Amino acid sequence: MRGRLFLKIYLTVLAGIAILAIAGIVMVALFVDREDRGWVNQRAELLAAMLSGPEEPQAVLNRIGPASHAEIELRDAAGTVVAAYRPAERDGITAFAPVTVAVRDGGTLTARFTLPFRPRGNPLLLLALVAGLTALAAWPVVRNLTRRLERLRHGVESWGKGNLSLRVAIEGRDEVASVADSFNRAAAQVEALVNSNRSLLANASHELRSPLARLRMAVHLHEDNPTQTQREEIARNLGELDDLVGEILLSSRLTHGERTEAFQPLDLLALAAEEAARAGLDASGTPAEVMGDARLLSRAIRNLIQNAVRHGAAPITISVGSTGAMTELSVRDHGAGIPAGEGERVFEPFYRPGGHGEAAGGWGLGLSLVRQIAQLHGGTVLHDPPRDGGTRFILRLPRLDTP
């Protein structure tokens, strides 16, 4: 970085200084000098006009010479000097180039005017001094910018080597700080995604052990004594494995924001009634349309109902209604409820309530999938425990206003 970007920026600054200096020189050469020479010619012509009178030329030069601050010579047609004036202090004074104009009787007047200012020293050295001071002033500015970029680069390289918790410092309020902030936000999202996938993989591996162990045992028993019960046990464990693998794949797709189908207007009450009928239950409420994926929303409703059936107790009530701009689906049971303080943890993958041992297993991915599906549809799901006991989950989705 120091040998590349720093030099590029710094050399660009120096090149800009050089271009500005060259442009100034060209401007002076093309415009200022041209104007000055025109002004000098006018002064010389004025002197020539003053010498055209009857007065002796030398007397005129002696009178006007000190006021003109110029070296003047008047020659006749033969080139002989007729009159002249030279300032007393002439050495070391910078002057314009001599200007010659015609006077009466074929003579000429040559005037050499002094500059209105007296530059000290070599102008090129002065220009070099200004460029050097500018370069010195630009050095810390450019170096500070590239040093921040170097720190950002080192941070990105360290993060890329596996230090996902690393965040770079945000310095200043310019584009470099904006890049650092964008990197930190992207790094946080990637870290959360990686941690989520790690947790999902670890929990899934643990949860898969139980049905696999039961399936292995059922296969051994079936080999020794084939019965209908053993075949049903094998089929049940295979179905549990299939459901778990399906949930893992669906969770992975939802984590990356993938849609299985295009969104379309759906009646949430109709979806709830269909899923309730599968479980031998009823759904009540008012029709409410939402935009969504029918398969995903049906899966979310089914998971809420299955959660109430497995972990709750009858009666189970399912209702649909609207509150403001949101449509709400409520699933309530009258079981023991969720321990206090764990209402948010139930949405974690393979959540296991406090006091549950390894043999009891976790709650799988059911509620975690419900939250992912809700977020994909711009909604949310929350645990809202009733005052008289039991468990209630509310799925909230943006309502589709029909004309």
C-alpha cells in the first residue's frame, strides 16, 4: 500500500502542482507579456510625439526622462545620436526589451523602460521553493489517508483468515470511514450467518442421533424377529429423519433469503382453516388477505399448530384477525406454558426447556422456521402468554388492502 497507493496519490499531488506552475508561466508568456509590450509601445509613441515640437530634443529628454524612468536615445535618419537620456542609477535594474518607434524626418526613438517591480533572486528558484513547501504540506495529508487504508486492509485480511469477530476502527467521516462502516456491518452479518449455520449443524447432528439410534435398534430387532410393530417403528423413525432433514434444508434456504415460489394474494383464514382441519381442529376469525408464499405460510401455520398439540394441552384455539396494518394469526393452548424468561429462546433452533435432559430432546426447528418465514414476509412472530395460563403464539403479517 505504501509503495503503491501512497506514491500514486502523492505523485498526483506533485503533478498537479507542476501543471499549475507551467500553466502560470504560459499564461504570463502569452497574455501578460503581450499586454506589457503593448503598454511599453504606447509610452514610446507618447515620447516620440512629445519630441515632435519646436523645442530642442535634448531639453525635452532632460525634462521628461526622470519622470519616464527609461533610457532614451533619439537618432536622425543617418543613425547618429541626436539626444539621449540615461538614468543616473541604472545598474542592477531589470527592464523591458528596447522599443524603437519612428519620429519626424526619418529619425527613430529607442526607449528601454524599467519594470514596475524589482524581482529579487531567480524566479525559478522561487517557484521550486513554493512547490517544495506545497509538497511538504501535502505529505502528512496523503500519508494519513493511506495509513487509514492500510489499517483497513490489514483488518480485512485478518478477518478473511478466520477472525470473524474483528471489526475495523471507523476514523473520520469521509469515504474511507464509510467503507470501514460498510465492512463492519457486512462482517457482523456474515459472522451471525456463520454462527447460525454452525449452531444449526451442531444441534442437527445431535438431534439426528436419537432417531438414528432407534432406527438401528429397530432394524436389529426386525432381523431377529420380523413383526409389524418393528416395521412401523422403522417407518416412523425414517419419517422423523426425513422431516428433520427437510426442516434443515428449508432453514438453510430461508437463512439466505430464498423464496420457493412467487408471492401472491392469500387468504390467511383459509390457510389456517386448512391446516387446522389436518389436525382435527377448527379456525375462526375474519378473512384477511396477505401477500406471500402459500407453501411457506402453510408450513408456518402447521408448525404452530403441531407445537401446540405436542407441547401444550387442549383446548387449542386458532383465530385470525386484523390490527391496524397487520394481520394476526393466534394459536393458543392450555398446557403448562413456557418457563418465565424463555419466551424468546423458544425460537432458537432445537430449543430445549430448562430441566429437560438429553433423552427428552429439543423442540426441533419448528418455531425457528416460523420466525424465518415471518421475517421473509415482512412480519414477525412472538410469544404472548395468556394471563390464565397456557401458551399463545401470534403470527403478524402485513395486511393486503384490497380496493
